[in-house]
Amino acid sequence: MKINQKQQNRFSWAGALRILLYAIACIIVIYAIPKESKFKYEYQKGSPWRHENLIAPFDFGIYKSEQELTQEKAEIQKNAKMYFKRNAEIQISKLESFLNDYSKILETTGNPPDTLSIEIEKGTSIVHRFKIFIYNTLNNIYNDGIVENEQILLANENDNTEKKFICITTENITTQKPINDIFTAKSAYLNLSNAIKKFCNDNAKKTSDQDFKNLLKITENIQHGKWISPNLEYDAATTQKIIEENLNSISLTRGFVQKGQRIIYKGEVVGEEEFQILESIILVTDIFLQVRHFFIL
């Protein structure tokens, strides 16, 4: 019991000492704060400084102007990356749908059944190579991504579109991709249509007349719009969250003035930089005075 009492007394003295040290620190801070109640100089941007040479009375940061802060916020909004969620199931489903449809098309056009393989082997027929070509083209389109609403991309176009990226989340892993590599449903459809036409043109003189006729019959029965579906869903919540985090991280100051540093000499013109430094002194002084008032109360 006696030991516990001694420990208790020791803890009490330690607590009292901490409070005393804190009080002393507060007093030092209060009396270290500039005592001027108001910045005593008058000045105007673009006009000469009519007072004595002004030396920084204390260390302080240079606060940004409202115009600077507004511009930074606008840049963040303008250059914000859009976030999308990839639906991998759509890609798998549509590729399977294509393979099934292609088998039905072969049956409809009187072509012999094709193997289920999507690999090109030696001696592979033009019909089989055509299937693999469409499969790989579709797969590449889905790997790049098809957006759900093309207006989202159009609304975010600007002069730097070629350098702009979007963020795509797949199974909790987020990667960046150039916005110009992303498809809309319409551009994906046109991309596949043009690829099919090019395949036919490239093989027109490389195959027999009968094989080419079979190829054309297949293309006439293809309804490739069935295999195009958006697999990227716009994630508005994450996009806005990142924007707000970036806005909140904007620094209110730029640069630093040390105590004793020259601010402006008598007769010098108050330029943009000098004006902002003078405005910062007023702001910092007001903050100090508010702190002083709080501690005195």
C-alpha cells in the first residue's frame, strides 16, 4: 500500500509538472506573437511604396491569392482522371456468344462445322482463320474497354485529349489507359466492321474463288452488333472522391519569407509578388491576434 501511495504521488507531481511546462510554453508563444493590432502601412498594387524600408518582422508563408487558388482548383477539375469499373463477365459472355453464333452461321451457309479451337494451325481453312480473326479483334476491343455512355467521354474532351488518361479498376487493381484507346459502343462496332472488310479485301486474291464465296456468305450473315456491349461502367463516386482529395490537398501558401528578409524598399513599385507578401503579413498578423485573444481569455 505504501509503495502504491508513493507511485501515485510521483505521477501526480509529473502531471502537475507537465501542466506547468505547457502553461509556460503558452505564455512564451503569446508574447512572441507580434503585438501590433493592425498593419500600419497603406499600399496599392502598381504604386510606389511610400513608407520606410520594410523588413520581415517574423517568419511567415506567402499565401496564394484567390485567383491563384481558383485557377488551381479549375486545373484539378479539368485534368481529373475518370474512374471506371471493368465487368470481366461481359467480355467472356460475348466471346462465347460469338463462337456459338459463328457455328450456327457455318451451318446456315452450308459450310462444314469448324473446330472449337481458336488457334491457327498449318493448313487451317479461310473459314477457321476468319473465326480466329474476329475472335481476336473482339477480344482486343474488350481489353481496351467499351464505355457505357459515350457522352461521358465527350463531356471530358479538351485540348489535351491525346495526353489524357482514365483509370480502370479490374478486380481491385487500378490501371491507367489513354482515353483515345477507349471505345464507345458505336466506335467498337465500326472498328469490328472495318476489320472484317479489311480481312476480306486482304484475302480476296489469296484464296480460291469458292473459298472466297464462302467467306462472303459468312460475312453477309454476320450481325456483329450482337457481340458489342459496354464492359466499362463509369464510377462517379470514386472519380468525385479523388477530385475532392486533390482539392483538399491544395496548399494555401507558396514560398516562405524569413524574419529579417527584405520585403520592399521605399520608392519601389508594389508589384504582384510584393502585394501578395504584404497581404500575407496582414493575414498572418490577424491569425496571431486571434490566437493571442484566445489564450488571454
